[in-house]
Amino acid sequence: MSAMTVGKGKRPRDPNQLAKWIVDQSTSEAPEPAQEAPPIAPSSLSQYMAAIGRKGGQIGGKRRLKTMTKEQRKSVATKAARARWKKER
């Protein structure tokens, strides 16, 4: 997919990019399509996504604790404890 297109080969939305795309198409000077990236092994992809998710979760939890009041943290902890003890083993 070219950098000038949007989605699955659609024309650009930006008027300036659209004008350039039309000129390129009419003069046959369209840029070469970009090379496809080599496929990533599923195991390495899942490891990468897991690492990214962990990083976001770590940031989110810290930021959430900073923005919550003491009463809000207490109510969340109480709710979590009730949910844990409610489960049957």
C-alpha cells in the first residue's frame, strides 16, 4: 500500500495529496508500491503484544492510583476482596 492512499487502495482524502495522486496516475509516474514486511512468527508476535500490554497496564495502574481518592481506592479494594471470597473452590 502506498503512503498516498488510505485504507485498501482508496484515493487520498487530502485535496493536495489527491491532486498529486491524479497527476501521478495520468502521467504514469505513480510511485512504486511499498514492499510487504516479512511475516512475523506468531510466538514472537504474541510475546511482543504481551510486553506492550503489560507496559500499558503498569502505567495505567500507577496513574489510576494517583488520581483516585483514598475512599475510592478503599471501595475498589473492598469490591475486589468480596469478589475473591465469593468464588467457590
